[in-house]
Amino acid sequence: MKAKKQETAATMKDVALKAKVSTATVSRALMNPDKVSQATRNRVEKAALEVGYHPYNLPSANTSDSYTNPYGAQMGPCNFCGFCSGYACYMYSKASPNVNILPALRQEKRFELRTNANVLKVNLTDDKSRATGVTYVDGQGREMEQPADLVIIGAFQFHNVHLMLLSGIGKPYNPETGEGVVGRNFAYQNMTTIKAIFDKDTYTNPFIGAGGNGVGVDDFNADNFDHGAAGFVGGSPFWVNQAGTKPISGFPVPPGTPAWGSKWKAAVADTYTHHLSMDAHGAHQSYRQNYLDLDPNYKNVFGQPLLRMTFDWQENDIKMAQFMFDKMAPIAKAMKPKYILGSPKNANSHFDTTTYQTTHMNGGAVMGEDPKTSAVNRYLQSWDVHNVFVIGASAFPQGLGYNPTGTVAALAYWSAKAIREQYLKNPGPLVQA
Ligand SMILES: Cc1cc2nc3c(=O)[nH]c(=O)nc-3n(C[C@H](O)[C@H](O)[C@H](O)COP(=O)(O)OP(=O)(O)OC[C@H]3O[C@@H](n4cnc5c(N)ncnc54)[C@H](O)[C@@H]3O)c2cc1C
Ligand code: SF4
């Protein structure tokens, strides 16, 4: 009896101890998830080559193995859990400031992280030429004031603009006169999606995968193609990215399926492991009529005006979305699915908050050479309040043909270098307008 129990009770931990590797490595080896996802990758790659495109493996900031970065922060091997987009990584395999930088910062005696603090505004001197610190509400709901010689606003694109408007840093944009800079040049990202559903003998296994696990095509992005006959500016990469299909939002069903009830459930059960999604996340231009300002009616829990977004698609965006759809469709057809779902924007398409449209917003406090048309200079320093730097995609004058975070990080390093090497030695405007 005893021997039998020992035989059946071996766990992944036992195997890991025996093999002198981590349980994650055992799990990975047993499940061989990269092999599973490889099938989808190969299918897409083959179809893209067939239609004459130049596919490449998507880059990502996931680690395939244990890694210690130059700051001494450790990362574990990704196990393709399928919960990459929209979730924290329990394997520490996804590069982000909390994994890669905070552990090193915490060693610094002068560093203090105050969690659950909500900054309400940056405080300014009476003449609004310098910041004196910030007012925030702490985790216990107490309003606190933190004095500072230097304030860096790095609260995400929307919140950067909101904090600038609430604090009175820079002139708010007026769409009627075209004057003012804070809230100006708001741009989004122009997304187009095609979903393909295959027969039951073709498995895509969307429950497994990782952030950059897929194939991309960049033949129709930026200057990679001749726009002459296209009738629009911009462009987009497109890809099949098996990052893990989220519950509910990611369940495509065949045309004619009811949107709820037992028939919908049966269709989901039928198609879930046999579908894939192809996305274009493209460039988006900024327009005079798309902007951000303080809402005249609605307030947040602290009694402050909410940030208001005034936005709609324009002719260039619609033409580009249609073009990208036409370029993606041949790949979907070449994979010979049972159904192809999706349609491009049409002339009557309007922005719809209920339809997913990426999380990549840009502009509103853009960098530039002229304080009349930009909120911050090339070092992301406010033109008006020299000891405030504003870091994030708020600095992008237009929406790029690529996702934003690489450029956000590059600009953060660029700005930090200027602060350390120039500003701290001689505080004042780093660029004379
Ligand atoms: C689901 C999802 C998937 C994404 N996938 C991709 C992708 O594949 N590729 C890509 O390039 N980008 C992607 N992005 C976008 C990417 O996350 C952002 O571009 C990036 O995080 C921006 O960095 P940031 O430092 O400007 O802002 P954030 O990373 O948002 O950091 C801002 C911080 O400020 C804090 N904060 C905000 N307001 C206040 C306040 N008033 N007081 C105190 N603290 C405040 C926030 O809590 C947050 O911690 C994705 C975003 C989401 C949501
Ligand atoms: S798929 Fe993403 S979330 Fe899951 S282990 Fe890998 S990096 Fe982490």
C-alpha cells in the first residue's frame, strides 16, 4: 500500500527537487506550451508568406528564462500562462518598473514609495512660475502636502493632462481659437480586427500563450510602402498575437449566433479552441476637433472636474482602417478558416466607447520647439513651470504606427538624463524658446 501511494503521489515539486530545477521549469517542460503556440505561429507565418508579405516573430518584454538585469532585479521564466494582457505576472517574467526597477530603488536609503496616494494637484508659487510640491490624499483619506524642489508627472497620458489642467500648468487648449496647448493634439490608435474560426480539427488553443507570442507583418506601416494611391497618411503593423484569450471579451462565435443564452454558450464551447484574432494597431493623426479638457459638469470623488475627451474618427482614419482590413483579409483567407468575422470602419463609423479600441492614447501635453504649439520642451520640461517634467505618451504629437511603451520608456530615460546631467546642476529652463 505504502509503495503504491508513493508512486502516485509524486508532484511537480518532487520532480523539481530531483532534477534540481524550479517547479515552473518542470511545468513548462511537461506542458511544452511553446510547442502548442508554435502551431498557430506557423499557420499564420505560412499564410503571410503565401500572400507575399514579410512576416517576423513579434518582439516582447517577456523573459523565456531566468534573468537578472543590470540593476540586480530578478525575473523568472515565462510559462505561457495565457493571462499576459491585462494581468500582473506571478512569474516576474514581464518587464515593468515594479519588477525591473523598484527592487533596486528600494535599496536606496533616500527612496520612499507611498502606495495608495492619489495626487490631486501640483502646487505652484503665486506667480505660477515654479512648483512647490504636490497635494495628495493618502491611503487613509487624509489630505497631505508634500513639498518638492522638482516634480515629475508620470501618471499615464490621460492623468498627466488632467493633473496639468487641475494645477494650472500651461495654457488649456481652446479648439475654437486653436490657442493653448494642454489638451491639444490628442490622438488615439486606429484599430482593425479580423477573427477567423476554423474547423474542429484545427486547434489554436487560445487559453495558452504569452504577450509577444505571435507573428507580425510590417509591410504597410509608415514609409514601408508607397501611399500614392492609398489616399491616406499613416499605416499599421498587423499581427496574430497569442497572448491568451480573455473570458467573455474574447469569445468569437459564428455569424447568426444569439448574443446570450444556451445557443451562445454552445457556440462558444464549439469555437473557443479553434479561433484566432488578427489585429492592426495603427497610426492615428491628431486633429483640431479631437481634444481633452476639464468637464464642466461631472466631478470625481474628490470634487474635482473629470477629464473630458472630445473625439471622433476622421476621413483619414476610416480610409486607413479599410486599407488595413483589405491587407489582412488575404492572410485570413489563406489559412482557410470556416468563418471570417469582422468588418472595417465605414464612412458613417463613429467612435464607440463600448468597442475595444486599444489602450494606447497619445498627446495632450506634447513635446515641441514652440511654446505656442507644445506644452513641454524636448526634455519633457514644462515651458511654463521649469521644475515640472511631464513624462509619458502625452508627449507624442501624433499616434504612432507602433504601440507606445517602448518610446515612452526611451523618452523617460532621455528626460532623466537631462534632469541629472543638466537641470540639477543649474535649475532653470533647459531650452530657451
Ligand atoms: C491591457 C493593456 C495592454 C497593453 N498592452 C500594451 C502593449 O502590448 N504594448 C505597448 O506598447 N503598450 C501597451 N499598453 C500601454 C502601456 O501600458 C502604457 O503605454 C504604459 O504603461 C504607459 O506608461 P506610463 O508610465 O506613462 O503610465 P502607467 O504605466 O499607467 O503609470 C502611471 C502610474 O501613475 C499612477 N497614477 C495615476 N494618476 C495618479 C495620481 N493622481 N496620483 C498618484 N498616482 C497616480 C498610476 O496608478 C500608475 O501606477 C497596454 C495597456 C493596457 C492597459
Ligand atoms: S504569459 Fe505573461 S503573465 Fe503569463 S507567465 Fe508569461 S509573462 Fe507572465
